[in-house]
Amino acid sequence: MSKSEQQLILAFREDEDLICELLNIVRSTTLSHSAKVAEVSRMLRPFGLDIAPIECEQATWTATEIATELGVTAALVGRIANQHQLKTPDYGEYRLSKSRSSSKQVETFCYYEAGRRAIIDAVNQRTNDHKNTSAKKRKGQ
């Protein structure tokens, strides 16, 4: 096989991989519409195709931002969101973000104000429940 044939095959495989990645993004059942457009735009930018991002209509917060606000861990925020089934379109949307531990992109749930408020209420309720339980134990009940 000649060098030009090898280069052509390599280029074809790279194009095939890009098409598969694009299709996976577009077919995602969890990513929000704006996240899909942003990722497709990022992937096509090297080809001179600039797609304007869709602005999110609502402010959003990550689990880390909410956790910092409450003085708890992001893991606790995630557990509470899962326990209370808050990772739904009513409470936020999935977006792609860069993983802290690798170069990969991961789906991250970003909370709307309704989701943020629900998490704050759940954390406050949890804190109050723990305080009441501790007080009862101290009183010998």
C-alpha cells in the first residue's frame, strides 16, 4: 500500500470518528439542546463552521457552586439531588464539561433556580432532622 493510500485511509477513519462523535452528541437523550449545539459547534469550528451558541434562558448552578454556598460537599448535593429526583428538565439540564481528572468531557447536571432552591431546602431539612435527633439523644429520649 502506498503512502498516499495510507494517508487517505487514515483521513477517512478520522472523518468517520468525527461523524460518530457528532451523531452520539445529537442522539444523546440526556444532554440539553443548548449543550448539544455548543458541542457540535466546538467540533465543527476547525472546519470554519461557526455555529452560534444558544443562550440558556435561565441562570444555572453546578453542584459544586451550590455546595460552596451551603458549606457542604458537591457529593452531598449530588446524593440529595438523586434521592429527591431533582435531575429532571424542571430543575436543570445536562451539559458537557471537562473532567477534572482527565482530558475527557463528562455530562454535568446544572441546576436552575428551582433545582437550587429544592436542594437548599433538602439540605436545611436534613440539617434540622440531624439536630433534632441529636437533641433527643442528649435528653435520653
